[in-house]
Amino acid sequence: MYEGDYLIAHTGYAIEKLDIEEAKERLKLWEEYLAYLKLETQPSQAQ
């Protein structure tokens, strides 16, 4: 591992090292998933 590397970690253990393009894609997917969860957990606006 070098400064600037991306990796997946769980409780302090590296699971895998990612290249920059894969890291960007996974971050994008997480952001989309979190946005979806936010929408799903908001109270209904129906009247």
C-alpha cells in the first residue's frame, strides 16, 4: 500500500486494493445507494 491508494477495509483489515477507476465507480454506487436510502426513509408527503 502506498499513500493515495484506495482499498476496501473491514474492522481495520484490508480486504482488497482497488485501482482508481474501480474506486471511483464503487464510490459512485455507494452515493447512489445512500441517496436511495435517504428517499426511502423520509416520511410520506401524501395528503
